Amino acid sequence: MTKEKTWYLYIVECSDNSLYTGITTDLNRRITEHNSSNKGAKYTRPRRPVTLVYSEIHPNRSGAAKSEHKIKQLSKQKKLSLIQKQ
């Protein structure tokens, strides 16, 4: 039986105070990519540097993707409220 990777849902705050939500299996690598690599999201590249402000752990990609979808539907104010509760 193959052990599934741990997935992370994360929110970063960009230099223009906007928020970006994504999922990954390696949080540190992904934040580094957002800040210094062409592998960073097209949205975050012109808004560097980004700062990690929120993360959740999920046992599989499906759970992380579902959580990402729900969070992306929230208003910025509700996302900020979620971040403050962490």
C-alpha cells in the first residue's frame, strides 16, 4: 500500500496586499518558487515578495483542492477573518 503525500492548502499575502490561495505537497518549496522562480504562479510573479499567512494540512489532494475551492469563493474580508483565527 502506497502512503499518500500530505497536501497543504495555503494563502500568501502579496506585496500589493492581495491574497493568493493554492495547494502543494511542499510548502517551503512552493513559497520559495512564488518568490524567486518562474515556477511561481503567474499571479504572484509581479507581486513579489509574498508572505505565507495561512496553511492547512490535508491527507490527500482531493481534500486540499476542495478546501482551496471553498476559500477562493470567500470575500477578501472573510479570508482575512480566517487568517486571523489561525
